[in-house]
Amino acid sequence: MYGKILIRCDLEVRTGMHIGGSSAFSAIGAVDSPVVRDPYTGYPIVPGSSLKGKLRTLLARSTCQDIENMPAFDKDDERILRLFGSSEPVRRSRLQFADAFLSNAKELSNVGVTEVKTENAISRANSVANPRQIERVIAGAKFGVSIVYDVTDPAQVEEDLSLLAKGMKLLQMDYLGGHGSRGSGRVSLKNFALEGYGAQVDLSRLKSLFDEVDSYELFSV
């Protein structure tokens, strides 16, 4: 083990974002599809698994010749496997994604941190409307993202983090969470900071990879 690199950034919601929680115990009349929340604060979170899974999928699509027939996880590109790992066969991920917590709750206190979006599914057979309510984190909400990268091969650090930066660029041209084809889940990644812990690497050079991510987005304001 050669050390670790901590990558921090802000994930800012540009259009209402829905990452679903459980509605198993919702009261009658409650929102049909609530967002996932931190049980301690009650605020929405971005699960590390959601961010990791989305980045991996986007990178796999970018290397796949036929995105209609994606490979099994263990058949991903070798660079993706070493960065994100696999379960069959077991392969340790070099990246560790923490859950991202809301960082500007006070700023949003006057308007709240979520909204309810009502949608109608119209039956093609009889034109009957089937309304549903989806809870979304509002545009302007910010989450603190923390990712730890394990430096296991110093010669591969720049290539690995270039791939991660590419995935982040792809995310900003895509969406996070559900209902993206209907406008939800556009996000920006901003204000990157890198810290090294026992890693003998040029952090300023690596930081430049993520500075490119900072200005690479679909919906800038």
C-alpha cells in the first residue's frame, strides 16, 4: 500500500433530483415516491453507492461497442475493474465513496430542501390519467462529496484518476437518480480539493484533471 488520496468536491443539483427511499411505511396521502434521507438529520443524502454505480455505468457505456448489450460487471474494461472492483471474482475497488450529505441546509431553510412534482401517466387504451407524486431535492441544493483513492500502483495513479474525471464529465452530461429522461437529476461537480496521505504523488498535476471537470457541464448558471 502506497497511501491514499482524498478527493473532495461539491455536488450541486441543477434540476430537481430524485434518488428514491422506501415508501413502505408512508401514511395515506403521502408522497408516492420519497427521496432517501439521513435518519439522523432528516435531510436528503446522495448515497455513495448511487454515485459510484452511475459513474461506473457511464464509463462502461463509453468503452462498450454496443450499449444495447452491456457486458457483465466482471467483463468491464480492465481500467474500470481495477478502479471500481468486482464481486465475481472478488476484486477490491481502489475507490471508496462516502455518502454525500447536504451542506447548505441553512441557505435553503426558507424554501425547504425538497419539492413534490406531480406527474400523470396516461393510459393509451382509455386515456385515463394515473397521477403520481415524486419528491425531488430542489435545484440549488449542495452535497459534499468525498472519495478516497487507494494508491496501490504509483505508475497507474494518473491514468486511474483521469478515468474518474472522465466519468464525472460524463455525469454532468447525463443525470443522477431517477426520471432523468423527464428532466430530473442534472448535477454539477465543483470546487475540487485533493489531499494526500502517505502518497508520493504530484497533487497539483492530479488536481488539474479535476479542474477540467469543474467547467464541464450541461447546465451552468
